[in-house]
Amino acid sequence: MDIAAGQSDYLTDAVVRLERAVANIGAMRLKPWRMTLSGYAALKILERQPNLSLAQLSRRCFVKPQTMTRIVAELERREWVDRSPHPESDRAISLALTPAGRASLGEMAAEVDKIESTLGGMLDPGQFPELVATLRRCAVAVEAEIKHARQANRH
């Protein structure tokens, strides 16, 4: 790896820098709603997949169940999410957007779309879907490595 002008060519460096930049601009864009990108992601997922359990939503948002419990409690306090008995489990709860949650999500989406436009503006037209697919494959590979390492640590 060549190091020029104090910058390394490590992919992980670029990914971490991008993740921090996106988190920061996301916080700025969503500040009027006092919302994080994690909370926004939870709302967006519930829009597409209503009636998920807390555990299912935490997995889809890539956060720990304890973190999702805090996020959902805040979304519920704002009356953006409702809890009800889960149709497939006596022990689980089902989460769904309320009309107010759907309206707020629509407003926030316009701001998040600006982030997407900034990122997309750095790519040629055909590169965007290719980059998204590549990043998803990379995430799956790293998640598989995590799973393997955890299993190895148990034995």
C-alpha cells in the first residue's frame, strides 16, 4: 500500500471516513426532527415491512436489540410507531408506522435524498447500482467473518 501525503490506500480507512461523514451529515439533515439515521432507517424499514417484531427490526437495522428498544421507545413517544401483539408469536410485539410517523418519514426522506444525491453525484450513471451491490457484498462477507469468529470463540 502506498502512502502519499499522509493518506493510506486502505479500504477500511475510506469506509470509516465515509461512514462518519454520512452519520454527521445525516444528523445535520435530520436535526429538525431530532432524529438519527438509525431511527430514520427503522421508520423506512417499517414503511416497507410493517408488523416486524423488535428483534426483526434490530437485525434489519444492524443494531443491538437494546439499541432498537431505545429507538422504538422514542418513536413510540412521538407517536410515529405503534406496538401491538405480533400475529405469529405470543411473546413478541408487532411494530407499525402511524399516520404521523408516515408523514414525518416523508418529510425526512427529502433530506436523506439530498445525501443520496451527493453520493450519487460522485459516480457515473451506471456506477451507482454497481457500487451499492459491491458494498452490500462486502458487508455480507464481513458479517460472515464475524459469525465465523464468534462461533470459533465459543469452542
